[in-house]
Amino acid sequence: MRSKGDNMDKLSDLGEFKLIEKIADKFESDEEVYKGIGDDCAVLKKREDYTLMTTDMLVEGDHFNLDWQTPWQIGWKSIIVNISDIAAMGGLPKWGLVSIAFPGDIEVNFAEDIFDGMAEASEKHGMKIIGGDTTHGDLLTINVAVIGEVEKENLCMRGDAEIDDLICVSGDLGKSWAGLELLRAGKEGYTDYYLQPKCRLKTARRIAPHVNAMIDVSDGLSSEVGHICDESGVGAEVEKEKVPISNKTRKTGEDLDIDPMKWALSGGEDFELVFTIPRERFSKMEGENPVVVGKILEEGRYLINSEKRKLGRGYDHFDR
């Protein structure tokens, strides 16, 4: 329900993350909750392991576009964004709950294709859909909740970064937003990753025993490093020249006359991993090829190029 009055703050002014802070203050914690609002997943205590719980909502026109994406791709993405959160905590997805609001003119085949995409993404990552709900709405809206598990020794949280940790990313950045910009411009090019994103579940499981803090790239490198700093009470510097951007993404930037670094820092939906790791443990990640992009400081947030400047924020759902 919308509040009336000329003096009411708008969500667009407050911002997504300030809203989350306000919400968190309204709810009491519980002795069985190890970590509540503020990380990629909530963490519940168990006798041996932790239970992970996460949820994401996708809304037509914001998170997907029916002119560009097939219903199968929409279903796939709705699962991947949640499993990526589980991966960022070092865990494994176990069960999923799906709730969808369908407009009245949606055909049965369309709905079935969405669930087919969900089923394939779930099966690929070892997760079972065990329930949910459907209803009617003006816009196609999908909410997925995922429950996972993680061993205590593998749990990775945003708040575990330590001073002098290396800041690493698991792969190239900006590729998803580059594809989105191509679609918006009506141009051909590499749009596959935006239309059917991947998550780094296997990589996360292999590196979890070695890393300190970890987060997935859903809102851009700037935002994710900022979240780690906020939760860990530290600073960071990122070296601009070390941020990995693929040749395909650079080519898209040339075609659209846009600096691809903007997509890497502030675009989002790459679902790569950003993590911090002590220097002495870096060589232990056999079989992985993470890119070191910076380090954790005592304070301050900087993007290093020819001169230091403040590291900007990433994508904000309420910044319009």
C-alpha cells in the first residue's frame, strides 16, 4: 500500500540497501540464526553444519524482458540467481520453493516453458523444487526461495575479510550488462550470457576452504567490494587495470561507444565470485585461475589508476 503525503520519502531517494537496513532493524534475531539480514543468505545453526536460506524476486520489465528472453530462459535465470547466492556462501543448494504471479493472458505452454527452464537449472546444480504457489498479477513476477547447506569449515561470509587480504574475482566482468545494452540498442552481438547466465557453484565449493570473505557479482564489482567492506569493517583498493574484461565485452563497448569498465564496476548479473584470501593461501587454489584485482585496507575505498579516487557504488534496484 502506498502512503499518502507530500513529505514522504520515496524508495528511489532512499536506495535499495538503506531500505534493507531499515527492514533489518524491524525484526528480532533468534538464537538459532547465526547470520540474518545483510549477507547473500541467512545462516541457521545445526548440530554439524549450517542451513542456508535465500530468496530473489524477478519482475517483468526490470529483471527480464519478454521481447528478448524466452520463457525457458526466464525460468533458468530465476533459479541461477538464487543458486549463485548459495555458492557465494560456500554451500550447496538442496531445495527450492517457487511462487509466480501470472498475467491473465499467459498461455499454458508459456508457463510450462518457464518451469522447464527452472527444472533444468535445478537439476544441473543438484537442487529439488519441492513446492511453491501461483497467483494472478498485472506483471509476470517470479519469486524463488532456496534452502541449502554448508559445512561450518566452508562457510564464507561478507564479514570475514581481513586487512591485507587479496581481493580476487573468479572470471571476467561486464559481460552480462554488455549483452543487455546490445539488446536495448537492437544490435547483434554477444548476448548469450545475459540471456542465459551461469553461476560458479563448483568453483565456490573448491575455493571455500581457503578464502575469507566471499560474495557473488549481482550488482557490479564496486557494489560487491563495498558490501564486503561494510560487513567486515575494512577498506579496499581495486586496481582498475587488473579488472578482467573479455575481448567480446570490449568489442561491445567499442560498438556502442561505452567504456566497458562501467559495466564491470556497476553493471551486475555476471554472477562471478568476488572473494578475499590471505596471500599465503592463494597458491593453494589448485585448478582455479582467479584474478587478483586489489587488496583489503584498514579504511577507505579506492579505484587505483593514474591516481586514487573513490570506488563508486554498483547497481541499485531503486536508483532510477
